[in-house]
Amino acid sequence: MSKTNVNMICDIAELSSLFDKSKSLDDFLQSAVSVVAYHMKAAVCSIYIYDETARMLTLRATQGLSASAIGKVQLRLGQGLAGLALKELRSICVARASERPEFLPIEGVGEEKYKAFLAVPIRRQLTRVGVLVVQDVKENYFDTADEQALKAIAAQLASVVENADLLMALHRQEVVVAPEPLETAPRLIKGRPASGGVARGAARLVVSGRAGRFRSPDSLPDTLTLDDFNRAVKESERQLKALQSEADEKLSDVAQLIFNAHLLILADEEFTGEIRRQIEEGAAPVEALVGVVNRYIEIFSASPNPRLQEKEHDLKDLGHRLLENLMGGGRAPADYGGQIILADTLLPSDVLKLVTEKAEGFIMQGGVTAHIAIICRSLQKPMVMVDPQQFSLIQESHNLLIDGAQGTICVQPSSEVIAEYERLRKAMEKMEAAPPVKEETRTADGVRIRLFANINLLSDLEVADRFRAEGVGLYRSEFPFIIRDAFPLEEEQYQVYRRIVESMGGREVTFRTLDIGGDKLLACQDEVEEDNPFLGLRGIRFLLQNKEIFSEQLCAMLRAGVGGNTRIMFPLISSVDEFVEAREMVLECMKQLDGRREEYNRETKLGIMVELPSAVVLVEDLAHEVDFMSIGTNDLIQYMLAVDRTNETVSKLYLSHHPAILRAIERVAAVARSHRTDVSLCGDIARDPRMIPFLLGVGITKFSIAPRRMPDIQKAVEAISMQKAVYTARQMLEFSRISEVEEFLLDT
Ligand code: PEP
Ligand code: MG
């Protein structure tokens, strides 16, 4: 029988026109593969559909392969011949697929026996939709006429799939693919570590505000009244106030009013009043509540102001709280205890809220800003970052174990794994209670090394003390600015800074001035949209353009330093000029304080973060001007290697051991030594014990790190002599390739 390509195209056209009546995309795709296989007389015809977010192709219909493979077989973009056809948006026709290195036969369905292979991408212009594949046992079975016919089919399929997407959006509830049954077999996912610690709990998806409407539960009690609604409002208010006061107690520097938006909306007569009015007019309380919450969500999401858009989160949260109080008859709504949050985007204030509500840990799909990870470390909540494909492997209610330090997630862990987790948790608790750190840190040959603490929240101070920090090497002052809705006044800032100086009792404290911009956004300012925020108004640039904010902060820092050993450090310095201008600001503030007859620390030292390539190049000139320098490798790596520190797709290129980074650190340390300028290192490179020999070897003897890392870093220092460290550093500086450094680190 000959192939009947013209008839096939007609049949598919007819099938496509019927599509919107049947509404099931999978049924349609299955009919399409049968029609194609029949007319082409091909043993196999399959359709893979592409998910742009997960960057994954999934087998959605097949004639000829085992039906059990549908929905299970997945290919990454570029993987296998089908993945390659889609990646390169071109047809691939091969006589003997098995001879092509890219061929990746699907295991267990006997695909190896099909020799001829033709794959055509399904696309809408440059948008990737999927791949149409035909296969046959006969070699060299498909020709260019088949390829042309298949391309015509693919074009029709593209429009059907697009219509299906639209239908899905319109009837989200009806067509959301049913979640697969909970897996019973344990699965290990290797993500990226963002914040250490271990946690166990059930997966709980917290979708970003824009991800959908607030929905009422499936079964509604019909006995609820206006009184029940009023009681739910009162109860919700009580709970929110209790949460707020708990946050105030533990996180006084940042948590001010974090539940404020909820309380404000709750107190808004237009909101609760509208619900009451609808109930009085006969609406069921739950329906009235859901309707009004959704109307507000629409208003907020349509707002051009991103801050207002974010209030969608708060509205949904509040909606859930009210609903649970309304339906639960006074039962306390569930907090996040025993749960691990799965989220794509979160604000720092969301993390604080969720932790106050007892969330055990976090799994984030990309989108982790520097501050989200930093705040989790301070709150001692593990966080693991995963890519979209890994994220899709975890379903709500799955049992999870996460190890933030390793970046691993165990889905549905076995009892042995749980026992191991318990052992690890107990060991960590023990170490927290009595951390194994000595008062002084020395190399194996007795050279004194100084370990300071990076402090993000005031709650870190107690930890720094317990872990015997010799002072504060970096206080990231931006957290009270980032999280609060209102700008902290000079006096409020003074109180926070003073707490740090007092708790250090004469030990050195380095305050870093506000480092916002990039991904570190200020809560109390309307965001200025920038095309390249990391290259925009960040760090010292923001302060020099907002001199009032700068001057209030400097005054607060100068005043807080009275009787202490304090220093002020400027972030993101790119030129000598910026430092000089900042120093002039400090001198003006001193004059201002003299005029106000306020006491302040006249001996305050002034220094810079060396975290931009331009600062490395100008380091000699800067060393002439400054009292001290601190190397910020987190940004130095980002800017030297042009790799966004928060972008999951390029995370493999963010390498602290890149030869250019090693040489930059060596240069700064050497210049500092020759100018006798105090130099320290406060970036995350020093969290890694494997890098300690190099850092010591180039002459860094002062580190500022997260206090909980101190025992490990002290051990790494004690394990090596300075002589050996110098030799190691020399060897590492010789390498021109990343791979050479990696091999060297593996061998040592
Ligand atoms: C750095 O850039 O290395 C640093 C310590 O600062 P931050 O992580 O706050 O940008
Ligand atoms: Mg930095």
C-alpha cells in the first residue's frame, strides 16, 4: 500500500476543526497520531508537547509505542533526536537512527528496533510547541515528501495546541492535569544549597499572587450566618496581632508591622463592610467572602504599581485565614508547622511571615534574591534551590526531607533515611548548644587568624557570641529597610546599631551602609524600573543620589559608635571619587552632629567593599585613601564573570575558584599588604573550607563569615600551616583553566 499524504493532511484538517468540540487535547492528539501512522504507513507516530517553563518535552500521544509511556517519557530540550529537532527548530530525517549519537531510545518499549526516524518540530513562529515523530522498522523509510507532509501536519497541530492552551486558561479548574498519585518510592533531588540546616515536613505550595484566584472549598456549610462572619473577623484579628507580637519580640529590627497589611485590610470597612452587606442581602457568607476577596485581587493585580500587585499575596493569605475561621468554628487555622514551603517567588517579608507561622524550610524554584537566602540563613531555616523540572517532581503533600547545606531533597523518604535525619538533627542541636570553637584561631604553625561575624538580623548577635566571633566584620544594614513598609528613622536606626555595639562590648564592629538595588529592593520606595538593575542604582550610587537617606544613616552609625570600636564601610565602590564623596558626607554628618551637640565616635574608620572589577584595578589608588578594605566575593564573582548571582540558568558559571577570581583576590591582598591597609574578606567564598588554604596563602588573615560556619572554618585553618598555604596559593595562581583548579582542589 502506498503512502497517502494528501489524504492525511485533509484528515488532520478535519480532525482539527472538530477539536474545540471534543475539548480534550489528549484525545485529539491520540486521534492525530493514529491518522498520521495510518496514512504514512509508519509503525510509530508520537507527539511530544513542550513545557516552556520546565524546558521539557513530554510524550503526550503515541501509536506504536507502549501507551504506558504516555505522560512519563520526558526529554530535555536538545536531548535525543526529538529534543534536538525542537531545540534547533528543524526537521531531522535519518535512515538509521541508532547510528546517530543523539539517538536516545526509550527504555522498555522496544524502540531500538525502529530504524527510520523523522522528527518535525511543532512551532508557532519561533515559539516551541512540541515535536511530531514518525518511526519505522525499515531503514531509510521516510523521504522529503514525507517531511513536507509532516511539516503541514505540524503547522495544523500548532494551532490546535494553542487553542487548547487558551481553553485551559479559561477553564483552569476543569482542565488542570490531575496530579499523579503520590509516589511511594523515595526519590532524591539534588538542588543547590541556599541556606543550611535540615528539615522534615509535608510539601506545601505557596503560589505567587498572580497564579490564580482565591477559591471557595468544594463543600460549603449552609448554616453560616453574619454572626459567624463577625466572629471570624474578630478571631482573625486576634491571631494576626498575636503573630505580630511574637515577631516583634524575636525580630524587633525587621519585623515591625509585617502583618500590617493583613490587619489594615481586615479593618477596612470597604472590605469587611462589603462582605457584611452581601450577607445581609442573602448571600452565603463563604460566597460573599470569596467574591469580595477576588474582586480586590483583580483590583490589585491590575494596578501598575508592583507593590500593590504584591498585596495579592496578603489578600489571599487573609482570605484563607478568614475562611478557616469562618468554617472551622473557632478552630485555630493551620499554621505552616510540619510543612516545607515550595514557592517560585517570595519576598523577604513573606519569608519572615512564613517562619513566624512556623514553616520548617523552603524549596525555591529559581528567583532567589540574595537577601532571601541570607535571611533564611539568619533565621536558621534550610533552603534549597531547584530548577523548574526538579520542582515539578514534587507534589503538594509529598513527605520531604531537606538538607540545606547539601542542597538535597528526599521525596517520600524511607524509615532508614528518616532515622538518619533524626541523628543529624540531634547532632546539629548539640552543636548549636555548645559549638566546638576555640577562643583563638591559629594555623597549624601558630599564625593568628581572626574570625568575625556577618550579621544580618539582630537575632544573629546572640549566635555570633555563642560561636565566639571576634567582632562584627559585616553588618548588612539593609534588612530593616528592605522588610519594613516604612522607612526607619535616624532614631530607630540608631537603636538597632547601638544594640550591635553594646552586644560586642568593645570588639570591632563594621557597619556597612545601605546596599540596595539590584535584586535587593527597598520595601518603602516605589521601585524604579531599571532594565539592568544589577548595573543600575545600587549600593553607594543609590546613597549618593539619595543624600538625605545617606546622611540619616551615617548620623545613626556615627552616634551608635560612642565608646565602641566602630567602622563604616561603603558598598559597590567603583572609583576613588565615590569613596571621596562618601567620606565628605561623613565629615558633613560629623559637623551636623557637632551642631546638634550629639555625641558620636570621632575615631570611626572608613573603608570600602572591594566587590567590583574596577575596584580591583584601582586597588592601589583606593588603598591610599581608605582605612580598610573588605573583599566581597559574592558580587566580585558576579561582576567579574558577568554571571547574575541569582540566575539559576547560569549558576554553573558562578565559580568562586575561577582563575580570574583567584588572581583578583591575590592582587587585592598583595596591595593591601604593601600599603599596610587592613584587609578582610566577607564574601561566601570563605564559607568553603576547601578555599581556606588559598585565602590564607595569599595573605588574608581576617575573615567575616556567618557565625555558624565558624567551627568548620576554624578547623580548616588549624589543619594547615601558613607555609603550606603559601605554597598551595602559588600553585593555584599558576592555573589558567577552571578545570585545572578543580582537579587540584579534588586532589587536595
Ligand atoms: C559580597 O558581595 O560578597 C558581600 C559580602 O555582600 P552582599 O552579599 O551583601 O552583596
Ligand atoms: Mg556585595
